[in-house]
Amino acid sequence: MRYLLALWICKFTTWVLRTLHRGGTALPGKLALKVCPDILTSLAKDFDVYVVSGTNGKTTTALLMSAVLDGQGIPYISNRSGSNLERGIVACFAEGVTVMGKPKGPTHAVIECDEAAFAKVADKLNPKVLVVTNFFKDQLDRYGEVTHTLELVKTGASKAKEAIFVLNGDDQLCASIGADLPNKAIYYGMDNSTAKVKDGGNSEVEAGYCIKCQSKLEYAFTSYGHLGKFHCPACGYARPELQVEMDSYKLSIDSAEFAYAIGESRHNCTIKVSGLYNVYNAMGAIGFGEALGFDRDQVSASLESSNPGFGRMETVRIGNKAVRTVLVKNPMGYNQVINYLLEVKQPLRICFALNDNIADGVDISWLWDVNFENLEKLGDDLKGMYTCGMRGADVAVRLKYAGLEVEYQETPKSVAEVMNQILEQMEDGETLLVLPSYTAMFEVRSFLQDKIKMKEFWN
Amino acid sequence: MDGLSIRICHLYPDLLNTYGDKGNVTALLKRCQWRNIEAEVVPVSLGDAFDPDQYDIVCIGGGQERERATVCQDMIDKADSIKASLAQGKVWLCISSGMQIMGKYYVNSQGEKIQGLGAVDFWTEASKNKIQGDVVAECNLVGGVEDQDTYVVGFESHSGRTYLGEGVEPLAKVLVGQGNNGTDGTEGAVVGNIFCSYLHGSLLPKNYRLTDLLISRALVGKYGQEVADQAMANTPDFAVEELARKGCISRVLH
């Protein structure tokens, strides 16, 4: 009874907020949890739940997993608006059930789950598949150290008794989840025979020491950051055998083409997002398809037909000018975007929009871990750089010390004002790349919405 | 100024780099170079030799618990050369875990007492609650013209509580934030040319006057006061640094 009351409150507040056109997804779930702290167990029990967690690439991976289900004609619910804390997950399920708490239609759920939240909700969700993307330094001020974040996910994973794990085998932290727990695990990663050894710089060494015995790891190669074929000379911990193995990739401005093998079968796939990190995300989704035993060619085809996630990398055209938005929230995200820019070579302007609200991460010192120095290699292709947001001046300081020219705001200006100015300076045919932090992304998006009247994202 | 050079040692950059500590080293490097002082950064990590005569400035940053333990062990091997560097009055910047290691001892969460280098008279006790947030603190070592020129800004994130021994000066007095222990208003410690602080990561880029103070101290030690004064007389542009610092002060103080 308490459960149904909580459910109704949740549904009612959602309805009220929508009627008022308020885009919040936090409040309804929050109220429901107050009334019935265990509501999620009851809500999720009639669903086959597929969870994705990890520090980077959750949203894109969840989207690609959804595409895999689409390809199979399996209907599902998903918390795709990006609210990945318990309250957001509650709201998502509440919407997927009738007033009596039974699934309205779909009985599958693709759930993106925050790492700390996962430790708390894993047993309630009882997932059938758990995909873990990677562990990079992310919002250190929220969860402490990256090993602590790993422990949170591992705690959750240990409660997901029925789950098949799909793990990034190239990440020693991620792979340790499979090594430490009895669940069946499918590992994905990069094959060493044709892998390029390249990196945004070799300073991302947060996992350079063995998670098991703290000795210095050795790598046959790295793909980016600490991902690669690792082994520990002291204790023997090594990259597990890969079930989904990518052996070549090619990036272009708005797509990535890659070839991979699953056992004896070989496949090619082109996804409509670029960046090596997105190839990894796609492999997570391929591993997900493997876990559910789907037809491999169908899985590949459904990834090809999918589109990128909310704000992660989307392009809108304003007249003859393109504005491309990529959410970045930690140094590895930035380094990957920078690598991507170096690879695709195209004239562009870049606008950094950095806020330091809680959802962004209140500590911005990680700016100094980003290899902005590499942007210099863009040469004449880099037509201008701009900073805005609450910590825009701090970004400008960082870029100055990277030896780069940047336009910053001497008096505070809104993201919209700055973007308007940039658009005025741009010539036809030019591209503006906007790199917002989480809350700045909403400002960017609402600016773009006003410009082109974009659909609200839950329509 | 031509003919001058500064060598900066970045100690354990692969282990103690949790909070953008590279920024401190970059700030020192750039502000030397902008003055035409030849400058170079040399990483020194586990098992590497540390030659005290080689480096005018030494930076050691903050790290995670398990990496700090590894570093402590290695520093014992390097203790003689580190002590020689300190005794020669070389400039040291020790942030967070790097600061704790410089003290007399550290009591960890299990109650074990871990010996530090004892370079500065302070000690640290673990606590369950982590201190986190933006800090504004007054540092009288950095001069200026306007009132708030002496304010340094930074971000603190530490669970250790550090207590200064008698007569040990803090680096700064906390105006907003918790500082060394959340009770006595002190932030960091400074003895001679050893600068310790909990303000991690980008302390120096956020506070160009402090960066310049460290460079000046290193030049005085190497070339004498007169040459140092000449080299420091011309201050590289600091407009955007000041904009960021003042932006932080106004958001934190009000």
C-alpha cells in the first residue's frame, strides 16, 4: 500500500511538472523514495533490467544498448534523459508502470546508473546484464578516489547475482570486477596486432600501478589513457582474454568505422559518433548483445542505425554555420575530444563553457591534467577559442599556460551571450565546437533551442 | 633575463598527481620562461636518484592513500639527498599528501603512527570526515597594492588534520574554508623556503604572486638578491590570472 502511494505521488508530481513544462526529473523520484525507501524493488521486479555504469561513456553506451534492443524489436524503458541517480531511476520505472504498478507494455529496461547509486540499487534492480565502461578520474570531489569509485561498482556488482558482466577488458580496474566475482563475464577491448600506440599524452597514469599488488604495470600497448594490454610482472594479473576484440578503426568528423572479431566471426561497423572512446562504447553494446545471445550481424546493423545521445555529440545547423556540442566532464573526456580533433582536421572554433556546480564537480583542478597543449597542433585550423561559464576565467588561465590564444570575458556574460557573439564572428561554412560541463550543457541547449526551436528531449 | 636558469624537480608525478598538481609545475615553468629565465622540469619517481644539487625548486603533490604509502617508502631511500636539498635552502612546494610527508608523523585511520621526514614541525591525524571546498586565505608573504592582493585562493580536499608545532608559521590564515584542521584558522606551513599547503592542484596558477615568490626565492638562493630583484622586476602579464582569482574570491566571500 505504501508502495502504491509512493508510486502515485511520483506519477502525480511528474504530471504536474510536465504540465508546467518544467524539465526536472529529480523531484518525483525523490518524493517517492521519502514515502517508500524500497520502492525500486517493487517497481523493477517485473522487468528484465540491463544496467550500464562506469565513469565515462555511460549515456552513449546506454543509447547504443537501446539500439541493439530496437534491432531485435524488443520494446524497453530507459532513463535516457540522463538522470542516473536512484531517484531518476525510480521516476523512470514509475513512468513505465500502470497505477497498479504493473508494466504498461515493455518489460525490459535499459538503465544508466551512477557509480555510487549502483552500490545502493544493484540488489533492487537485480540486473540481467551489467555493462561497466571504464574507470577514469571523474568528479574526484564527489566520490573520492578512483579506486573508491571502483569499490562502489564492485559492491553493486557483488549484489547482482544473476547478472552477466560485460566489462572493458583493457581497463585493469574494470576487468578486476570480473576477476573478483563469480559471475559470467564477457570482455571487450582492442587487439594488439594492429593497435596503434597513441595517447593524448602519457600523464593519465591513475591506474599505472597494479590494482592487486601495487607494482608498476607493463603494457604491450595502450589505446588511450590507461586502457591497453596490461600485465603485472609481480603478481601476474593480466588483461583477460577478450570475447569482443576490435582490431582496426578509422575516425572521421562525425562517424567511426571499426572492425572486430567475436571468436571466429568477423564484423565491420560504422557508428554515427566519432572518437575512439565511442568505439569502446559500441563494443560495450556489442558485448551486451552477446550476453543476450542476439544475432551478431543484426547487432552490428542496429548500431549503424543509431544516433548519438543527449548532448554528448550532436550537431545543429544555424544558417550555414554548424554548432557541435560535446559534453565533457573530466580530463579523459577532454583529451579524447582533443585527440579526435587532431585526427579529423577541420577548420573550427572552440568554446569552453565550465561551471562548478555540484553536478559539474566543484573542484576544477583537473583542468591541469588535460593536454590542452596538443591543441596547438591544429595550427591554422583553429580559428578561435573562447571561454565562458562560472569558471571560464580559470579555463582561460589554463589555455594561456598551454601557450594558446584565447578570448575570455572580462565581465561575466551568460553562455547565450557569448555564443551569440561567436556566431556573429563566424563565417558561413564554419563549425563551432562547444564543450560544456554538465550544467553548462543545459544553458547551451536552451540557447540552441531558442535559435532553432529544438524539440524538448522527452517528446 | 638572459643567462639565468631554474631547474624544477617534479617528485613522483606519476603517483602524486590526484588534483592537477602538474599545474603548479607548469605555472613555475611558464613564469620563468616569460622572464627569459631558462627553465626545465625533471620528473623524479620511484627508484630514481634525486640529486639535491640539480634542482632549484622541488614540487611534490597530493595522492591517493595507497600511493602515498608507496611514496613514503621510497622517500626513506632518498632521505639523505632530500634532507641535503632542504638544508641547502632549496625551494620546496609540498601539497596535501606531499605536505603531510614533510611533517613529523602521520596517524592513519587504523591508529598507526607513520614517520614523516620531520622537515617541518607539524603532525597529522586521520579523520573520518573529509574537508572539501573552495578556500580564500590571507598570505602575508605575497605583497600587493590593493587589500585583497594578499588573498590566495584554492580548493582543499583532505581527511587528515594537521597541527603546527610551536612557532611554526602557517602559509596563510583562512578567511573561508577549513585549512589545516578546521579549528585554528591556519592553512599550510612555511619554514624558510619550504612551502606546505592543503590547497591542491592548481594553487600556483590560481595565485601568480605566490608563483613569483617561489621563483624569486629560488633565484635569490642561486644568484643572490640583486640578480633576483632584476630578474623579477619585469612581471609578465597577469590579467586573466587576476580575473580568475578575483572571480573566485567574490564568489566564495559573498
